[in-house]
Amino acid sequence: MINAEIAGIIIMLIGLYGLMTKKDLIKQVLAINVISTGLVLFFVGMGYVEGGEVPIMPQQTVVDPLPATLMLTTLVVDVAITSLALAIILRMRRDER
Amino acid sequence: MIPLLVACPLLFAFLVSLFDVLGVRAKITRFLFLTGAISPWIVFFGIREKVPLDEIVGGYAKTAGIQVSLDYINVYFMLAELILFFAVSIYSIEYFSKHRKNGKIYSLLLLMHTGLLGAFISRDLFNYYIYMEIASVSAFALIAISEEKGAKRAAYKYLILSLTASYLFVFAVGMIYLKTGYLNAELIRGSILPSREIDVAAGIAFSALLLKAGVFPLHSWLPDAHSKAPDPVSALLSGIVVKVPVYGMLLLYLSLPLTKRFLTVLMVVAFASIFFGIVLMIVERNIKKFLAYSTVSQMGYVVLGVSTSNILGSVYYAFAHALIKGALFLSVGALIRAQRSKEIRNLSYRGDAILMLSILILSLAIGGVSPFVGAYGKSLLFEGMKKPLEYILYIAGIGTLVAFTRLNYYLLKSRENFNAYSLQRMPPFLLSLLVLALGVYYGQRIDYMDFVLIVSAVIGFVLLRRSGIIEKDIRYRFSKTVGEEINIFMTVFLLFTLFLLLQNF
Amino acid sequence: MKMSTVVRTTTKLISPFLVTYAVYLMVYGHLSPGGGFQAGVVLAVSVILLITSHGYKKVRKRFKFKEVGMIENISAVFLVSLGLIGFMFGSFFYNFLTKGKFGSVISGGIIPLFNVSIGLKVGAAFTFVFYILLRWVESD
């Protein structure tokens, strides 16, 4: 049966395929975002415990919160780099004209 | 106390940015920038006596918090970063003073300082990744700020390749976390068992870090990015930013059980990188690209240290290379600024004794000639190495010297009168004196073997010149769009990753 | 660019509530799902919604470029100095405020302050990114 980790890896591979085949720059940035989405799914699936609760109050079984927090940081990096890449693409188009 | 090393430049980065938005006079921004660049030095002098040092940020338990430390491995990376950044900050005050957005540039430089320092002190794989990303993001922006044609393109290529590599690195870190439950390098070491997943994680993480270090089959972004950036930024990129992945490799080497076969493959990659860099240096005409290819070649030596389990040699060589290459980029930058050309043949250093002396010292030092610090790193690398490998490394040393003989030959040949700014002449000169002083401090004496090396390098250069290879105009150029280039590089990267993965099966 | 009256009225109605929601996420970040980054994104979305419906030029008159940059940098400086103050009590980012009753808002020590500054920083930074990208698009 397919679980979240394997789904995440498949999504990452789709993003890598996009980077290998697409020539359009915006599509390449989108492919990078697809990779990061796959990565987030991989990590969140990694921390999931069957029947676990939100780890805020003391409870019996909780999901592992660490992978989710790590992914929050990766998302921040992703956002920053996406906006930087878009800005560079805009400037590049203007220079080439 | 260790987190203060990182917190001070970060605080000043935001202060510079704040004062820039408020529109205060440029003098104040410049003062804040210099304070931010120097502040880690003060902290460093405060804790210098107590090395090796260990700390958990926020005072939590070791299994829960982020460990930072300063020991005999990373203290040399730290020192190289602090020295080089100090020189670059003085240099860049002159360099960027006419620039319209210089407040933003100073802020980005300080952020890069933060990222580099944070990566070098961290003992936690994820924390290391975050700081490496801070340094790289500011590097992308600083490359894109250059006015030169093609700089944006180089920045975009670097961005996409480096970002893909870091996602693969985080993926590998996730696999390690899945198997061991820790992110801390020491705790991973304590609880790891050899397994297939760990082998896969090691392969992916190493190929990602090799891309970020610019080692041969994955070097394709490096010459463009390092040659199109503004000169002080090139010095930082080539000097110390490519050393951050090397520190990551050392962390992984210390925490994961790597197989013998994997290390052998890494050694082959390192040798390929050394010789590839030398060949391209001999035919390259753009002086900054020449130095960038030299970085590809020298990173081969550093990775060689990792692959032969010679951590100390790798660390000292990285330290020496950071100082030498940073100073070379700074002095060449002063020449380029004064003579407005980047072709090796059109440049000359005859008009300026200080620049001439420093470039001569640095070219000898990078070839591993004796009284300089490069020779110490090289002698440590040679320790415990098998005989045939040592002879190959001697040949590589001669190759490097041939390439730098070519550089000095062209720089000596023509004579031009020019005026370099004194703030741009002094930092590289002081760095080259430091290279000499550190070499003497580590007990290097003049070695007669080196004269043989230099003479054979000069003979090699004369022979090559007679055969006409050097004079020939070898221009190898893709006439492709950026998107197609990225497709090709990405395919090479993934094939290399697969190759590394297959070594463990 | 300017959208129809229906869209403009709706976004005007929604935006203040989004700001309230962002404040809730910031202040209660340590007690319920949420936190600084999410709050900052919600805060930025309230401005970005106004930009898409009313046009960039009109929104920039209200939320000025310089003010957004100031908010961003001041909150960042506050964030780092919060960590530096912790040094006086032991170590970097040490939680030095007295802790209240379990489950109340003040029980987090410095964490709510931390979340507020992160929220402001992220919200201002996102708005800034949109301003800069739109400025280039419009000048083309």
C-alpha cells in the first residue's frame, strides 16, 4: 500500500523530471516548488503516528512535531528563494530585450 | 557565548537595513557595516582561550536543543572566514561607495557573514542546512546585483542548481532522522547502524554537497557565478562559500558509517576535479574565470582530504585556500577596476609594485611552494598517502604552477600605467603577507624540492607556448538558452547522484 | 488594474477580519495551532487582497513603501535583541520572563513576543516582495 513518504518521493521525482525537460524559466521555478511540496509531504508523513493527536497538551499518543517544524523552516526558505528567482527572471528578461 | 558570534552580525545586518530605509547619511551605514563585520572578532577573542567549546542554544537538553561548538576542526574554518571577511569588508567600502543601493548590499554582505559563521559552528545537520541556505540566498542576490552582462543569468543558474541540491540534502537528512531519530551529529554517531537507507542517504547528501562545492562533474555553475559577481563578492564566494559544503561533508563523515568503496569513488572524483580545473585554467582567457577554474581544481584537493580520511589535511588545506584565493580575487579585482578589462592579455601589474608582489606571492602559495601556508596544508594532505597517489599530486602541483606561470607571464609582459585605489591595494597585500607569516609560523622552511617544481613548471610553460596551445583561441561556447542549460546540468547532476547511489550496492 | 465593485467591496470587508485573525494567531501561537510565520502570511494576504482588487498604486498610497520597510526591520532588530537579552539570564534565547498559569496567554514567557515580531516581520516582508515584483511588472 502507498503511504505518505512514498507519495512524497514520487512528487519529488515529478519535480526533478520537470527540471530536466522544461525549458521555460517560470515552469522551472514551479518545478522547484513541486520538489519542495514533495519534501514537505515526505517529512510530515515521517512524523505521523497512527491515531496520534496534536502535540500541545500532554496526551497519550502524539504525532512527532519535529518534522513539521523543520518543514515550516524549509517552506520559509522556499518562499524566499521563489520570490528571488522570479525577480531575477524579470530582470533577466529586461536585460535581454 | 558561541551563538553571539552569529547574533552580532545578524543584528547589525538588520540595523544597516533599517538605517538605510530611514535614509540616514551613508557614513553611518558604513560605520554600522564595519562594526558588524568586526563584532564576531571581539567575541572570538573573548572565547579563544576556551576552545574546544560546546553549548546547547537556549540551555535545553542535548537531545532537544541545537548544539553549537567550536573545536579544532571548525576553528580553522571560522578563522579563515573572519580574516577574509574583514579584508573584503574594507575592500568593498571603496568598491560599492558609488553604488546606488549600497545600504542593501552591506546588509546582504552581513547576512552572508551570519550564514557562514552559523554554518561553521553548527553541529546539527538541519541547523547547518538553514545557515548554508542563508549564505547562499545572499550570494544569489549579490551576484544578481552586478551590472555586468550575463550576471543575472549566472545567478539564476546558481540558484536553481543549488536549491535543488539543498532539497536533496534535506531529503537525505530526513532519511537519517527516520533511521536514528536524531539530527545532532554526535547523537547520530552514537545510535546509527549500517543499513541500506543510510547508504542511500549518504549518497544523496554527498552528491548534493559536491554540487554546492563545485567539484568537477557538477561544477558547471561555478565559473559563471564566480566570474560575473562583483569582485569582493567573488572573493567571498570562491574563498569561503564553497567551503561550507566541505564542512557539511566533514559532519557527515564523522557521523555516518561510509563504506570503503564509496570513499574510493570520492577520491576518483577529487582527482578528476583537480586535473579538469588545471586543463581549463591553461586555456582560459578571462582572468576571473581562470581563478574560478582554479577553485574547481583546488576543491578537488579538499575533497581528496575527506576521501582519504585525512580530516586535518582537508581542514588546513581549506584554510590555506580560502586565504589565498580570496586575496587573489581581491588583487585581480583591483587590476580589473583600474584597467577596465578582464582579458588576461590586456592586463598588467608592472605599474604597481604592491599588487605585483602580492600576486607573485599568492601564485607561489597556491602551487604549494614552501615558505607559504599552502605548503603546510599540502604536506598534511600528503601524510599517510600511498606513493603512486603522491606522484600524481606532484604532477598536479606542477600543472597548477604552469597555469599560474602563464598568468604572471602575461601580467609581466605589457606595461601600463594605472592608479589602483589604496583601499583596494592594501587588503590583498596584507592577506598575502599573512599567508607568508602563517607559513613561517607553521614551521615551513625553503625546500630545494620546490625549486625543481618551479623550474619544471617554467619549462612546461615554455614547451606549451612553443607548441602553440596557449596562444590558440579555444572558445567553447553553448549557444543555448538558460532553460536548456539547466536541463542539461540537471540531467548530469541526477546521473551523478545515481552513480554515487549505485556504488553502495 | 482594478476589479469590479462586488470584488472591491468584499475585499474591503474581509481584510480587517484577516488582520484580526492574524493577531489571534500571533498571540495564541503557543497555545493552539498557529504561530509567527502563519500569522505573518495571513497578515500579508490581507494587503495582497487589497492590491489585487484595488490596484497596486492605490494601495501603495495607504501602506507606504518606507513604512513597510521600517516595520520589517524594526521587528527583526527586536527579534535579535530579544535573543541577546537572554544572555543576561544565561544563554541565547533563554526564556527569561516569569511563567504564568498553565494554559493562559502569559504562560509562554518570551514566546508570544517572539511570535508577534516574527509575524510582523513576515507580513511586512511578503508585502514588500509583492510591491517589488509588481513595480517591475508595471514599469515594463
